[in-house]
Amino acid sequence: MFIGSLRITFRLHGVFSKKQKRGMANSLKQKLRNSFNVSVSEIEEQESLDFLVLGIVTLTTDTRSAHSALQKILNKVESSSVEEILDVSTEVFHA
């Protein structure tokens, strides 16, 4: 079994409250959960109104499918989010 993790850092524009940030984050998280069998959470910068950092994790049976799943998730994020993506990192671990 392999664990694929994806960390995406967004730069937020026009966000003036934590409630607004939370609504945007929850919308994106729900889209990913509905489209893929993944776990999604805001992992850093919870108090910041300028940045959003999401951690996304999936389980697969081999490294190739883990990398493929993470790439599909990233493509979905890029196509459905209007926010600027500052950083993306992926890792695959053998469990």
C-alpha cells in the first residue's frame, strides 16, 4: 500500500474575513472529496487571510497510480480554483 500526499499553497486575494476564507476552503475541499477518494484538510496558515495551505492524502496499491491520482487532483484544483497557486509538493510513501 502506498500513501500519496499533495500539499498546495494558495495566495488569497480579496479575502477579508476568516469566515470568507473558510467558505472558500470548504467549497474546494468538498469538490475534491466528491471527485476523488481523498482526505483533505487545511494544514497551515489557519489564522492568515492571505494564504491557504491544503493537505490532500490518498491511498493506492502502487506508486504509479499514486502519482497519477495526485496529478489528476492537482489538475482539478488548477481548473476549479481562481486563487493563485504559490507552491505544490507531492510525496509518495510506502506503508
